[in-house]
Amino acid sequence: MFFECLDSKIYYEFFDKEKEMTAVFLHGWGGNHQSLLPLASAFQNYNILTLDFFGFGLSDKVKEEFNIYTYVN
């Protein structure tokens, strides 16, 4: 699935296990949402949200100047 951010598409996957809490997994540099799936499978009592940051995996690259403050926003 995708959502729009800074005129770019960001890819994410949400695994709804109908649990009360959701664990959010963020990959490191050079990773993507798929690199987190083995770790996410250990969290059976949580819904799981994974995503690809700008320019990684299935997400678009940012179309404007990009810096650390853009990531924070």
C-alpha cells in the first residue's frame, strides 16, 4: 500500500492481527520493509506496520531537496 508524503509515494505494509497494540518497524540505511519481516514475525501479540523510507524499497525518491530535517518532518 502507499501513502503520499512530500509529493512522493511511500510504501508500507500493515498486518492487522486485531490486536490492541501496533509495533512499528523502521529499517536502517540500505534496508527496506522486507528486511524487517523476519523480526516482525516474532511479535505475535501486535499488529505490525513496516515501511520503506524515501528512496528505499518500493518508495519514491524525494522530488525536492532532501536533508535530515526533511526526514524529521
